[in-house]
Amino acid sequence: MRRSVAWVAVAFFVAWITTSVSAQQMQDDYGYSISTHQAIDVFFLDSTHGWMFVQDHSRNQSFLLKTVDGGKIWSKRQGLRGAIRLRFLSPRTGWALVESVGDGGKGKSTFSLARTSDGGGGWISSGPIVDSAEGVLKDVAFVNEKHGWLVGWGPYGSGLVLETIDGGKSFHKIPDLPKSIKACDGIWAEKEGIWIYGRGAVLHSLDQGKTWQESVDLPKLGTNIDAFDISSAYFWNNGKGWLAGQDPDAIILGTEDFGHWKVALRTKEAGNFQGMWFWDEKHGCSASIYPVLLFCTDDGGLTWKGRDVLPQATGEQARFFMRLIMLKSGRGWALRAGGYLYQTTDGGQSWHDLDIIEKLDSGGHR
């Protein structure tokens, strides 16, 4: 593990990997088709400020898209090649998790972190943090401009958590994590607490990451670490929070106090949940897998209704969604694995394909 890394300023035109990887090559690797204009990740800080990474495989270019009006209009600029995850702390300060693959996409992966202090106009790279022999990084979160964490999968299915207290200039591996966390898929960080979720457990820290405890009582839920797998989370700063995944039935858990969890929904109607978003304390949705349905609540999670409104996969497209963003305005975006993007303007009642690069290139914005 590299404990300290020198920061290197990089411009957008600097390549993050030496050889491009085509959409067809990735389809061969993943087993499902990849969009020519592949939306990698989408993140909204609030109801107005949003960002999106898109890889244009036809031109071998990466783009960062930005909106400051809730997604009505997007601007496009050169982006970070290899970016896989995007998080912002404020309209100006954000981080991108970047994976670089050598040898024409067949070599060893290395993971780095890039930081922006001007809303995505310029980035500074940490340089390599870990390589694929040490683990795979999946998510990033910061509680302030200095203190943050990277999470992922370590060797032999273990959880991997790295901490920085200098904004990402250096990292150290957190030792002595509870053995129940088999792989870390995501992290949510607030001043009131940090949650790491994934396979086998949900970890919670109330002291800025000094100590970690298991947050969910699995025996009380009637499940165990082999069946429990959380893929998505959403928290408010007043104690309310949500976890979505499987146990092995599709499950959504809710808390009113950041700690005591109860089952809000457990259903055999679907196999899993992936992606979750709340636009206020009463209204939220999560996308299910097998079949693909949109489960929504309008009463703060007391009841959930599944609707067959999300676009169904065609051809060799993946059957599951990775991200779900829904705003109070009625606009929202669903991101299918493989980079296929869909938009709603009526609160999720209907969805349509959105090739946002093609739309911007043709002069359309809305």
C-alpha cells in the first residue's frame, strides 16, 4: 500500500491511460453491451448542481457535463479518462475516483483520486493509490475538504477502507475492520456519522472514523452475513436514512435516528434493489432487479409501490441500473449498467432514452 503520494497537476488533455479501450472490448469483458456514449456516473449535490462523466467511444474522448439549473441545461467540457465515481462536497469542491488500465485494457488496473476546486474545470491527481493486486476501489466520500475515505474490495473478498486527513494527498488503510464486512460497495459521509455498506454488514462511525461498529442487527432482521448485501443508501441530516439491497429477498431498511434499523420493505416481487434517491423526506424511489421495477414511496417509507415504468433492456443490454437521481422538479435520471442513460420529467411516470452527448452536439440542451 502506498502511504503517501506526491500530487501532480494535470490538465484535461493529459491521458489517464496509455491505450484506449473500445466499447466492444468492454462488452466482451462485462457480458453486456456498452453505449457508444457511455454515461459513467452522475451525481447531484442538491436540486440545482449536478455533474456527469461520459465516455465517447466513437471519438475516444471523455467529457464532464455540468448543470447549475437542475438538469435543464448541461454544459460540456473535456473530462477525466478512466473516471468511475464522482462526488462533490460543494459546488466547487469535488473528487473523482479514477481507474487506469494498461496494456490495451488487459493489464493491471491502478486507482487514483483527482480533486477539483473550481467545480470541475481543472483537476489534480493523487497518482496511483492501489493496484488491482491490492484491491478494487468502488466509492469515495468526504465530510470536509480534508477528511475523506475510499472504500472497495480487498484481497480474498475482504473489505477495504482507506482514510485521508489531508484532502487526498496521502492515505492509510484502516485496520481492524469488523470481519463481517466482506466487500465495501459504497460509503455515505455526514458530519453526524459515516456509513460503509456492502456485503455482509453495514459499518457506522460516530467519531469521524476513529472507531467502527456494525450498524444493522442481522439476526433481528432474520438474515445473516452470507445473504445480506446493501448496494445503495440515502441519508438526511436529521437522523433519517435508508438502505437498499437484498437479504436475499429485495429489502429496504429505514432508520429515524441514524442507528436503529427496521424493515421498510421486504419483497419477493424482485430479487434486489440497486440505486436509491429521495427528493424530500416523504418521496423517494429505488430500482429493483429481476424484474426491473421502480418502487416508490410518498409517505416517508411507510408504504412502497412497484411500477413497471423503467425502460426494459433490449438486445444485449444489462438488466439492472446503477444510479437513480430524482429531483423535486420532476426531472430525474436512471443509469443502466453499460452507460445507457434515461430521463424523466414527470417524477418517474415515464422515461425516455437520453444520449446527452448527441443532444449537446446537435445544439439541444433540454
